[in-house]
Amino acid sequence: MTLSETRFGVRELDLQRGCLHLTAPDFDYDSFALVAQSLVHVLDAVVVEQETNADLHVWLIDFEGCRLLLKGEHYSASLWLESLSQEDNETLQFLADWLKKLTR
């Protein structure tokens, strides 16, 4: 999988919980970093921190000055972005709309 082959889409936007659930290529524990880095590249964001737990990867990313959590759970192959505050939900809405346009 290369960066240009990676496709992301919107599965669900839940502004009450501050989550943007994404469709993404399948990944497992070992391939999460490749998929996550591809998304970071597509978003033109920057990785600030990375944390790995038993089944959950959590990356803090910066998207145009807005800090978001990029999370991936490899057992369910779930990938999502979380806002750190209600004020950041506007950014999630923007990203959801933008990703929808990319997949048309």
C-alpha cells in the first residue's frame, strides 16, 4: 500500500461525542502506523505524539493548529478522529465534509 493508493472516507460524524469515524484500509497492530501516516499525509497534518496500548493506538496530531486524537483499534479495524474540546468539533465537521468531497 502506498500513500497514493490509500483511501479514507466518512463512516459517521458524531459531534455530541466529538468523533469522526472513518472508513480506511484494513490494518492490524503492525500495519497501523502505515495507515495512520497515510491519513496524516492526506490531511496535511503533523504527528505530535504517539502512544500504543495493547489494542489501541493513539496519536495526537495537529491539523492547522487544531489538536485532534487519531485513534485506531486493530481488533475491529476501527479508525477515528476525536476532538479534544467542543470548540474543535467545527474542525471535525470541516474534515468530514472535505473527505466526503474527496471520495466522490
